[in-house]
Amino acid sequence: MERNGTPEPRRSIVVVAHNIRSAHNVGSLLRTGEFFGLDRVWVTGFSPYPTYADDPRDPRLRDLQTRRLAKAAAGAERTMPFDRHDDVQALLESLRADGYTVVGLELDPTAVPLTDYAPPERVALVLGDEVAGITPEIRDACDRLVEIRSHGRKDTLNVSVAAGIALHHLRVA
């Protein structure tokens, strides 16, 4: 995007997908991340992830997870940069040391509405388990918690849908 002929700085956004159960949700997240121009998706915990060079997983599990997430990723499993990290807390500290503000997307009494959040130039968005959300330990490791306010009877969204809403805000705010 340009303003007065000068390119505007592009916000650096990464996602940390911790303990996402569904390969379809991870695939959708990769596709959404590609759409919004994320710098990287990090998968931690038991989140499934696409095949990569020297992948240590059992080949049957690796191929099954890759096939399942590829259905939702629509090719983004090959184009969206991703990495796997064994220690989510160490990853969050590393991202923070690299200048990222660690922001958890979670329903929490301390969370601010996403629409009120003014993101900094480097944001690491943390997503949690589809059922339990972000664990209390990881919530404590976040610099800020944000939430998407419900306007209906349901108070939760699918994690990949919620991520899409949050990423849109983080990209355009």
C-alpha cells in the first residue's frame, strides 16, 4: 500500500498455533495466513502440520496429516512459511526478544475487545486448543489478550474463523 507515493511499512505478523486438534483448522489457518500475508505460522504442541524436509514423524502419520490439512489449505501448505517448535514458552520468549508483542486471542476477563486493540508493528498472535483455548500458563506469557465480542447467543467461534477475523484487524488497523 502506498500513501503519497511512499510505501507504507508492512506490519509483521506471525501466528503461533498451539495444540490445535484439527488438521482442517490448521489447513484453513495456513490458507488464511497466506491470504493476509503472514510472515510465518508456528505450530506447537500436538498441532498437525504439513510435511517438510527431514520430517521426523512416522511416514503414515505425516502423510495422513498433510492430506487432511491440504484439503482446507488449498495449496497454502506448500507456500505459507511455517515452522514447528517443541517448546511454546521458549518460542514466545524468542519472538518477544525479536521485537514481537505476544497477543493471545482468548475469551478472558482481562481481554480487550479486538476492535479496541491498536496493534504494534510486530505481532505474534497466539491461538489455542479448539475446546480449552489458551492454557493459563500461556495466557500469562502473553503481553496482551484480545477477544472477539459476540453479538449473538453463541460466545465462541471456530478457531480458524476467529483467526481470520483477528488477522484482518491486525493487517488493516
